[in-house]
Amino acid sequence: MTQQIRVRRSPTVVVIFMAEIGLILGMIGGIVERTAVTVLSTAVLLAIFGAYDRVLKHNHALMSGVLTGGFIGLVVSFFGYLLGGNVTNLLNGTLFGLLRGIIVGAVVGGITRAQPDEGDPWYTAGFLLLGSLFIGAVLGASVGLISGFVLGLVRWHSWGIWLGMAMGAIVGGYLGSYLRQTRAIVIGVVAGAVITLVGSIIGGAVAGVVLGLVSGALAPMMLVAFIGAMGGLTSRGVKAMLIEAGEAPAEMLRQGAFPFLAPAVIVGIIVGTAASGEGGLIALPICLAILGIFLAVFSEVDGRLVSTLTARTLVEMVILGADDLPIMAVPQKLIGNGQTAVMGAVFGLVLGGLSAAAGAWLIQQLMQLLS
């Protein structure tokens, strides 16, 4: 009973929390002059939050997940914005993604660094830290390189949009293969292609998120496909190389999709939102806040209840403890409580839209007074 009280906030507190989140995001959107996108995306964020708040037994971790994810996203996007840079062609897009991938990878490597044993000398701890930073930077650079290349390709020439659509179809098809059903693969291909095409046409932060997600997911798939191709070529020839290259990513996903994709997707989204300029200051916090919601749901569904999600907890759940996360149980949690979830989602949608619009209006009035 004590645990239930400790990790469950009252409905009044939850409503105030949601309104405050909407106001803050609305103010940020008003400052960067992205009011419409901010209102819409905030409404979606709080709709997801509202749905899960109604169906989960505990909501303290859910609230801390939103706060922590959003704060990390705001800090990362702010520093990415300060770094500057622009993506207009293949070269500067590739360098843009490479630099940010190195930085993000090094930071993650530092957070999840290998710990020395008790009694080890200082230089052992230093070596482990530097090694973790280096490995993280290399892994982040590989994803950032691909993400920057894809963004540069799309910005460089109109046919880059169609190539991006093809990449989205490939990623969607492989994700659909996780369910081992032909219908799911077909739906994944179509959905991936359509979402990528629409996102590229809309441009801005929407394109940054979509293309970053696709390119981030594509990076580990390409790596696994290359390894499979080399294995097939050296053992059975060219035909086996092609077969292994096509089947290896699907097999990777079936063995555990989350630990392979989540870190790369996050790096891809960071690179993509950074390329969208000021719009990234609102897009990345919302994306990582949604990630915080999902990780809070994981913690309850999997029986690993935590009262608070911190920055280190979020990173460790994504990077280190993701091999056994019950991915399919997350949407099933809503499906099993359909009417309750819909009511929570509608309430969050309305409150999120209104509070974000109010926040944007308030900050614009304040800026007019100051000017």
C-alpha cells in the first residue's frame, strides 16, 4: 500500500502537471516562432501521456519520464543549435551529422562508462573512461554519418526525396518482419514509404524527425547486412552474399529489435532535429519526452517498477538494459483498456493543445511588451 501511494499522483496533480508541460512547451514554441507545430505536437505528447496515465497503476515514473526526457531533449537541442551549421548538400550534411554523432556518442559513452573495480589505481579509471568515450564516439559517428548523408541527399536534390522514401520503405519492411507476417511486412513497407515521403515534403522539424529516425534505424541494419553479405560471400559465393545481406537485418530484429535500433534511432533523431534549426528546439524535447513515457511503461509492464526515471536511468534502459524490454506489451496495454485509454488520450489532446496555445500567446505578449 505504501508503494502504491508513493508512486501514484492524484488526478488533480496530474492535470496541473499536464497543463504546466503544455504551457512550457508552448512558450518555447512561441519564442522560436513555431506555434502551430508546437500546439499540435504538444497535443499528441499529452494525448499519449493521458492514455497511459489512465491505464497504468503507477504514474510517478510516467511523469518523471516526461520531465527527464523533455529536459534532456531541450539541453541537447540547445547545444546543437549553438553549434550552428547548415545542411544543403552531401558534404556539409555528412560533416554535420558526423560531428553531432561523435558528440552524442561520447556523452552516452561517458554516462554508461565501464566502472573500475574497488582498489584500482586512478589511471585504470581514467583508461576506462577514455575507452568508453572513444567507443561511444565511434559508434555515434557511424550513425551520425549516415543520418547526415541522408539529410544532405534530401536537401541537395529533389530526387533525394524519392531515395529517402525508398529507405523508409526498407526500414518499414524490416520492422514489419518483426511480427513474422507477410501482411505486416507489406504494411511496414507502405507506411515507411508514405511517412518518409510526407515528412520530406513538409520539411522543417517534421522532416528532421522522420529522416533522422529512418536513417538512424538504417545504420545498424546496413552494418548487419554488410556482415552477413561478407559471411555469405566468403563461404558460399555471390548468391549467398545477396541472400544473407537481405535476411540478416530481419534476423537481427527477431533476436531483439530494441537494443540494436533504439540508440541509433535516438542519435539519428538528434542529428535530424538539429538540422531543422530552431524547430529542433521543440521537436527533440517532445520526441525524448515520448521516449520517457514508453520507458516508464516498460518499467511497469516488465515488473521493474521505479519511482523516478533519471537521465542515467533512461540511458541505461535504452543502451544497457534493452535486450529484454517487452516491446509488444506497450501497445497491448492500451488495447486491453480501450475505452479508458481513449478517454485519457482525448483529455490530454484537448488540454495539451489549449495549454500550449496559451503558453505561446503569453510569451508572444511578453515579448511584445519587452520590445
